[in-house]
Amino acid sequence: LDISEEGLFLHTGRSFDDGSIVEVGIPTMPGNFDLKVLAKVQHNHRGIGMGMQFVDLDDKQKAQLDKLINSLDEVVRNELDGRKRILLVGGSDTARNINKSKLVLDGFYVMQATNVDEVYKILQDETPDAMVLEWQETKFNCKELLFRIKDNRQFDSIILIVLSALTDADVHREIINAGADRCMAKMDTNPVKLSQTLSALIKE
């Protein structure tokens, strides 16, 4: 589902314990798992997939990965037409990758940002159809970010969804007043529910 020079995220029913070193076959051409690499399981989410970090890549393997990643980037750019763009902002890498895996399977194009600078770079380069933000994010002030986005008419069309660990009436009111279109309880929002909510709001 996702790959970089550092590792990959697999959607698979196979399961290995965190910390396991496994061999991964990567197809650089359709139907041919010709690139064999070792990878360490960083996060295992049973029934969903695994996040894995490459281990001890040699120069040839690195060159093959670079070539593959460049070709995949080109394919993605060519397939963007018609796909709704979702920006996941803040939260843990694990949570974002789990949500991303489901959204990608459901046909969305998913981007990620972990700080305000990354958010604004993406907003300027390729404005998303919807953003999903973590209200309790510690690296930046989510409320302030929402205000700044809502104050910019250029971003009026972006659907803003906030996930919050707290959803009492006062918190819910504060999130909506900050400009969110929807406030969702983080503990009750699994990837399926998030994908369904995004689909419904975009359709509306």
C-alpha cells in the first residue's frame, strides 16, 4: 500500500510479531517478485497489515528501490484524475497508516502531514477534498490550524473532520466552532467508519 526508501506498509492477512526479521519479495515488474529484501516488522495489525522497515540494503537493492519508487510516483500522478484526495494530519504514524490502508483500498488518494509546514505545503500544491485532523495533537495547535484554514477562502471547499479522544458537549462545541464540519469520537471511529463518513460527506 505504501513504500519508500526506508520501508513499506503491506495489506496482508499474514502475521508476524513486532521485531521479526522477514524476507519480502517486491515486484519491480508485474507478476515477478524479483527484488528480495529483509525487513523488520515495526507494527503488526492483525487482519489489516504490517508496517516494515528495510534492513541491510545493499547498493543494488537501493538502486532497484529508487527506480521502483520513481515509477510508482509517475503512475500515481497519472491516476489522480477522478480520485478524491484525503489529507491525514497529526496523530501517530501507526494510526495514520492504518486509516490510510483502508482509504487507499476504497479508492481514495491519501496524503499525510505531521506538522503545520507540511500541511500548508500540501494545501498549496494539491488541495485535498477532505482533511482528517487529531484534536489532541501535541506537535501543533489543531484549533489554531482550523481557524487559519477557515479564514482562507481558497480552502472553503475542503471538508474538515476532527477526531477527538474527548467528545463531551463542551469539546464538541469547541471543535465545531473552530470550523470543523464533523467531530468524531476517536475510540469509536475505525478505518471503515472513517472511510464511510468521508464518502458520504464528499457525496453531499
